[in-house]
Amino acid sequence: MRKSALHKERVSYVPKLPKALQGPVKIKEGQVMEPANDKEEIKKLFPNTYGMPLVEFVQSDKPLKKELNVGVILSGGQAPGGHNVICGLFDELKKLGANNRLYGFMMGPDGLIDHHYMEITEEIVNEYRNTGGFDMIGSGRTKLETEEQFEKGLSIMKDLDISALVIIGGDDSNTNSAILAEYYKKKKENIQVIGCPKTIDGDLKNDQIETSFGFDTATKTYAELIGNIQRDCNSGKKYWHFIKVMGRSASHVALECALKCQPSYCIISEEVQEKNLSLNSIVEDLCKTIAFRARKDRNYGTVIIPEGLIEFIPAIGRLIDELNEMLIKHGHEYKDLNSKSQRTYILDHLSPEGKSTFETLPEGVARVLAMERDPHGNVPVSNIETDRLIAEMCADKLYQWKQEGKYFGQFATQYHFLGYEGRCAYPSNFDANYCYSLGISAALLIAGGKTGYMAIVKNTTDKPENWIAGGVPITMMLNIEKRNGKNKPVIKKALVDLEGEPFKQFVSNRDAWSRDTCFIYPGPIQFWGPSDVCDITTHTLALEQKKK
């Protein structure tokens, strides 16, 4: 494989570690952790892994030693830094015992179920240090949730003498980690399960998890691209650029990119939901900004739109809930009908409110909402061209205003969806350091006999040597939600906090950004140079931790 100059340099980068992980380590147990809600239901479902203590790694005089083999899975969408989690896990396993082995299950959970694996060696690891992507072993979205899957996984782990499994994934994947840990504990099988917090969406965080890995790199990558678009926008002064960014269930990516780039307009889904806004009211407000700028002879600007906006518009959210129930109960009756017959069937079975909302949607949007679901039962919102939908509605509204003599500007558009561009970038120094520490922490949790835990690293707005590494029981994060018509334990997604400092910072500035051209051009991720350029974290994390 031919390697770029950047690749050759990045693999030689040595991640910075917390002091506690730089030498011999011991485990310090803290308070017992319980979920904030649904305690009795969670306790009943997880009697063997409920109410476990918080764990912190502290310096020790005696190094840990343990002979063991470990399996690792990359689950869900890619996120920058995943390879470094595996590298940290591998390096620490070899410190624990020279004969320890690490097996990677190929293409996600399917590799465990289908017994498709490879041994990860030092030669392999050294090719992937500090690199983006998940191509070392691949990833997949299959859910680990059935006894048959658990038993197939148990079979291959016994064959390979594996005593622990590390699942690197997001909220759904780590929910599966908790379920798997409970299952093996209940059966008294000698299999530990440890999770790692991954998602570029930034919605896997709580009091113990400050940020999910990949969010830092992805938002810096998107911000570079948005900055480039804004510079072109400010140069040509003739287009409105509608930019949709990743974030199916939360607007953290959109908010962070807005704080970094200062666009003309940015929609935050959680605010839309809180204010009970309709699609029409969103469009009207945006058109006021477009008209204001036109009066100043600024017929150009940038609009950032979160991928999952549609689900947060209250009327559409209620419609989706209704359609989910219909899919479960009656989907078999209409899924094979032609498009026209499907639409008629659905309209005939919706409530009056649902019918009214469904009829207002473009045909393509309505079909996605009515028929398509991803493996986790979610609407695949990335298939909905929300950017075009909003822009076309703006064009109609502005044309109406022009006919009424209320608008005299020009409105030309360009469209961008920033998604895959950020998922496999070379990890920033922050993510390279953070992920390597997570991998080491996962290995140490295994060595300490823990199961049903997620590896964590805290105090991440400080210098890496002052970071705090440890683990938190996954059951602490669970709550009960309805999925595919059934109540299930899931890790609660962290939405944008409308009382939090990042959103407040955005609100205090957005009017000025919309009136004037305040664009910031962040430029590419920097790997070498001053620490205040290369090692800075996200605006979101700095504001949340009161460091900005």
C-alpha cells in the first residue's frame, strides 16, 4: 500500500496520556452509580450489573499483570479515532502480558456472529496509528440483541480463549454491550464486556462522559469545509448556500459548526421542538433574514441545517410516532402496494391531525417517513433532502413577497450535505490522545475484572496529563424508551441543552451574524505547531466545562 507523506508522519505521533496511565495503575472505586430514571425497571432487567461503582485509575507502585485474550468490535458509523482505541487496547494488553492476544471481529457485530475475525498484531497496529477510518477491521450496524447471537458469539470466544469483548460504538451499540454483559454474567460465563463512547453526532454524553470520540475531528473537518464555502460565498456574493450537516438525533454538530464559522443562519432542532415551530414558521423566519440582507445589497449567505430537523418539528414528530405504530400493526398490508395505493392506504388510517400533516409533505419526504427505517427502527433522515426542501419553500415565500412588493432581492441557491466527509478524517490531536487513552482504559477495566462498563476519560479541557481515566457502569445511563412498539432499555441521547452555555453563546450572537457578514474561516485541522492551535478542543466542550 502506497502511503502519503501525512500518513507516514501521523503514524509516528505519540499520543499524550494522563499521568495515571503513564505508569503502573490500580483501580480506585467510587460511588455506586444508578440511572436517573426508571431505576426499578432497569434494576429488574439488569440484576447482575446494576448499581456498580464508578472507577478511576490512579498511580500504583505495582504494575498489573494478567494473561488474557480480548476481542474487539467496531460498531455503527465510522468516527475519527477508532483505530487509536484499538492501538491503545493492543499496547496495554501487551503490557499486561506479552502472550496476550487481540482479535478483531470483521465488519462489526456480524463478525462475532459469523465467526469472521483476524488476530491484530503489532505489524498491523503500526500501520493504523493516528489514522482515520475503521478499515483495520471494518464496521457494521447489526444489533446484538438475541440469545442466538449471544450464543454464537460465546462459541467463537470460547474457541479463541477470549475472556473479554470490547465494543466501540454509539448509544445503541453500548446499550447492546450492557445487555450482552448482563447475559454472560447471568449465565456465569467468563466473558467481560466493555464499551467505548463513539459518535461524531456528539449525543453520547452525560455527567461522566464529557464527549464522544470523533466529534472533535468531524466538526473541525466540517468547519473547514463550511469556512471554504463561506469564503466563496463572500467572494462571489451571489448565492445562498444551504448546508446540511450530520446529526440525526441532536444538533450538536450544527451548533458547534455555527460557533466555529458564524454563518448567516443556523437552525437548532431542539429549539424548534421547544418553541413548537412548524416548517412554515422556520421558513418565514429565515426569509426575514434573507430579505433583510437583500435590503443591504447582500443577496448571499450560509444556512446550516441539522440532518435530523424533520423529526423535531412537533407536528411531524407526532406524525412519525403514528406512522411507526401503523408500520408495526399494518405494514404487511400496504408495503407491497404501488406508491399511489400506499399513500391512499396511509391517509385512510391516519388521525385527522396526522392526515393533515402528511398531505402537506412533498411526496419523497412522505414516502421516507411512511416506509423506511434503519436497523435501529429510526427514520433514515439523511435520505430526506431537508436543505432543498427548506430552500424551495423559501423561494416560494420570497416570490410571494416580491409579488406583494415586500422583497426586491435575488435568491440563487447552492446545496451541500456534509456527512461522510467528516467520519474518517485523520483524527485531531485531541481525538488521537483521547481515543488512545480510552483504549488503555478499556484494557485496564478488563484487567480489573470489570464488565458492563464503559471506558471514560474526563477533565478533557485541561492538558492531557491532567485528564482522569476510568470507567462507568453502562446501566447508569439507561432509561426505558419505546422502540418498534416495545419498551426497551436504551442509553438516553443527549440533546442540545437550551440552557447550556454553548447554545446561550450562539443565541447571543446569531442576530449579529445574520445582519452582517461575520464569517470565520477556521481552515484545516492542524497537527503540528503551537498547542493553542493544534490541541484546542471544541467550542462546545470548552463552554460546557466553563473554560471559554
